[in-house]
Amino acid sequence: MFRTLLIVTLLSFDAFALWRGLHPHVSDTYRDYYITHTIDLPTFLAREKADLAKNPAVPTSH
């Protein structure tokens, strides 16, 4: 019984990891540069800079 539960748990974890690997939750810029390689480095940096200007990831402390 314990062995079956352990196998089901590990297979569930592996299935979840596979699903997340096949369907990553990343920005379009990240996907274009790192995953599909459809943009070059200057384009990547320009898009990241524009995205950061629109939505800063780290709030400023003033």
C-alpha cells in the first residue's frame, strides 16, 4: 500500500513538472529571446527596458 502511494505521488509530481515545462508562464519577450530565439539581444534589451518602464518590478523607496 505504501509503495503504491509513493509511486502515485512521484508520478503525479513528474506529470506536474512535465506540464509546467511544456507550458511555461513567462513574458512574450522572454519566450521570444530564450525559448524560440526569434529576436536578437538589442531587441530583447529594448523590449525589457520598455516593459520595466511600464510596470516596474521593484517599487522605489522614496
